[in-house]
Amino acid sequence: MLLKSILPLIISQRSNCYRSSITRFSRDIYSRLYPNYLVLPDGSTIRIRYSEPRHLVKLPVDIASLSEKEQKTRLLRRSAVQKEKMEITLDTTYDPTAYLNEYTKQTS
């Protein structure tokens, strides 16, 4: 008798927003979800469905787990690249006689 009264309490589980379950998709094709590969920081891949049609989605690497040399190289790659400043030099020497042949009228 006691088992009959406890059994419904054990079997019934409430489904709400705080409960989730990992299941397989019941359909092969879902609209607006594209098959992609998720690349984990260790290099392993997982096939996922993603809202954008990308082939690979990479997760960022935890910088604290890298060696000091690799940390420095990654931080240098992240920093903004400074453009080299070009110095413009103006030549102030002008010789008008060098261009006299351009200004003469041609008679034909």
C-alpha cells in the first residue's frame, strides 16, 4: 500500500525551464540550422548545427595554459599593427627651361 502511494511521486518528473535533456534530433533537416564542425582548443572536432553556414567554428585558446613564449607571440599578433609613416619630400628646385619643348606650338 505504501509503495503504491510513493510510486507516482518517484515516476512523475516536472518538465520546466530548469530541466533539460540531451536527446537526438527527431528530424534530419532543421530549417535555418547548418551542419558545422566545432573545433575545440585541443584540436578535436565535434559536429554541431549552427545558425550560420560556416564550415568550422573555432573556440578560443586559454592563454593561461600556454607557455610564456607562446603567450607573448599571441599577444603580439593581437596588438594593432602600426603603419609605417612615409615622409614626403618636396623638390623645390624647378628649372623651366627643361619644359620649353612642351610649350612650343607645333606647326603642321
